[in-house]
Amino acid sequence: MTARNLVILVSVVGSVGLGACAGLGPHAQTAAAPAPRPAEGLWAILDPGCGKPNLADPRKWPTCASPFWISRNSAVIVRSTPTTDAAGAQASYRAGYRLAAGDPVIAKIGNRKDGYLFLALTDLGRDAQGRLVAATGAAFACAGAAGPQVTAEPVKNGCAGQPSAVLRQAAQETLKDPSALSRVAWIAAGAPAPQ
């Protein structure tokens, strides 16, 4: 999955607005170690072979890097394909997210009404304060009614309501395919420019 595809998938989920993401599911277990806390600010999703941008202005990034921002328990994604809303502003989306500790770390993005996208994260990088500043990962789906494929329709990814063991197994299987993995990296503190 390329960074562009991952951004599109996340932006589809993000269009649902801020949702309070409780646990990963009704059977989520509490892990011994706490989930990592990501650094707040500007992040990049990097296609394979794409270098980490060193500029805080995403408009000057190569096309292989896609921006998103993290603030508290939400992520803001600016669509990579320019689209506008009714007022003519570029569309961006805000989505609630939750990270679950373990190997791999599982990110759950979206809300109960419109569904969730699940990401498996590994190869975590941390800064001096212990904040998450880098990871490798991919979106994953659970075997179920929709089948085991990743879909842009998060309510059909088969993971809703699944026990944590099923989520972990699906996440681990996804990480076995290096071609499906993207790198994410923290770039700088800050927030997206007002739209």
C-alpha cells in the first residue's frame, strides 16, 4: 500500500469527524506496558524509498511524502488530491484515534457510527522524552463477512467487535508483506494551517 493509498483510506475514515474511540473492541485486554504516546505536530507517511522531509512546509515535500497532524487524541489529514468543500476550501478531515500497546502496536482510527480503520505499527522510534516519532506499518483487515482484504469502507473491514487476539493475528499477518508497509515519521511541532 502506498502512502497515497493509506492517506486516502485514513481520510475516508477521517471524514467521520471526532469520535471517542474506547478500547479496540469489547474483548480488548489491558497490556502490561502502556501504549506509546505519539509526538504532537506534523507527521509524514512515506512511500517505500522516500526520504524523510526536513522541511515543516508540506507544500515543499516530494510527492512520495503525505502530511498529517496529530493533536491530543485526533489526527488531521489533508487530502493529497486537491478537493474543495462547498465553501471552496481544500478538504481536510479529523478523526479520533487510539493506540493499543503490544507487538505490533495497533492503531484504531474513526468512530463507532461510521467505522474504524485499523493499522499495525512496528519498528517504533522514540525521542528522548519517550514519545513515538517513527514507525513502520500498514492498514489491515480481519477475516469476516467482507473477506480479509483492506477496504476503503472501514465498516466492512471485518475487525469491528473482534477480540484483541483476532486483531493481533490480522496485524501480524499484514506485517509479513513488506510491499504493504509504509513508514511514518514525525517532522515538527505545529498544527495545520487554517483552511
